[in-house]
Amino acid sequence: MGQSKKDNAYLIIHGFGGSIHEIEYLAAYLKDRGFDTYTVLLAGHGKSKKELSASSYRDWIQSVKTSIDGLTGEYECINLLGFSLGGLICAHFASLEQVKRIVFINTPVYLWNVKLIVQDITHGLYHGKPEKISYYKKSVGNVSVKSGVDFLRMLNKTKKLFQAIPRPSLILQCKGDETAYYKSAEFIKGKIGRGANILYYDGGCHQVFKDAPELRDRLCGDIYKFLTS
């Protein structure tokens, strides 16, 4: 007789142009509370701009599929937690029978909160605080035009998938997110319908687990409550 499977795995997926470092705080938070957490490094990510450019959105999706296939042999259910681009990728696997619940974290449908970006840059210039300016320069410098186009293709293909999500879903969105405009959450909720709940957070930023210590425990706690409800 084969060995029986464990109940739940929790697969956490990072964002575009980023790495596991973006979501390791959440992974550790859940692991400390007894969850079997896993992370996946998307193809081309976490290395150089050239390697990211050599990958495509199909490769990013395949990275997650490979992880899901591996976990399916060990677990009855897989819960998907996607940050930013990771949330878009979650939508591509929502109809799988083994997928139990989905969490979308600062997942973009509408890009760029221009008002916030201008405020950040202006504040940095006039108050001698270059951190945000450096952040935007690095974000742009790490991504090629080809990779940006791949991301937009991914976004376009994913929008229609939200309306077919049959799993209980939680949508978390920081209103201070400069990258994923907060109305993205309304779009996702509108497509999924009654199976999804939104939680908004005043302030924060896109990289909430790295750069918003004042909020990240609240988000982690709300995710914990959803996954254990």
C-alpha cells in the first residue's frame, strides 16, 4: 500500500522581476504556525536582467506547474498564495481539483498609482531622502523591454481567468501600493464574485512584506485566519 498523503501544502509565489526574498517573511510566518509552506523561484528570476529577458511568461507559469505537480504527489490539497505577478499566475491554476484556496496579494490588473509615484519622487528630491528614487530606478533597470512586454501579455491573458475561479479567494490590497493600483482588487473581486473577499489596508506599499513592517504582520494574520477558517 502507498503512503497516505498529507492534508495541505501552501505554495507562495513571488512577483515580477523579484525573487523568493519578497515573500519569505510570509512563508516563515505560516511555517512557524505549523503550515507546510513552499516557495518557487520563477524561471529567469532572481539572477540577471539578461536571464529574465531570456524567459517568457509561459516559462513563469511552467515553474509553478512543476511545483504543483511535485506537491500533488505528497498532499491532498494545495493552497496558492500569490504576490503581485504571483497572484496572476495563481489564476491559471484555480480550476485544478487539488487547489483548495487562493490568496491574491497586491495583484495588479491596473498598473501604477501615478499620484503616489510622483509624491514619492518629489518627497525624495526635496527632503534629501533618495531611497524611493533608488527603488524606482532599480525597478526599471532590472527589467528589459522584452520582459515588460511578456508581463503585459501575461496580464492580458489572465484577466479573463478571474471570472472562472471556483475556489474561495482572499484579495489583499495596500492602498499605498505604487505598482498595483488599488482598484485592481475591485476588478478581481467583481470577476470572481461571492467566492472572494477583499481586505484593504491604508498605507503600505507594493513590497509589503519587505518594506512595510508596520503592516506585514496584519496581512500575515489575515491570511492565517482565512486559511484556517
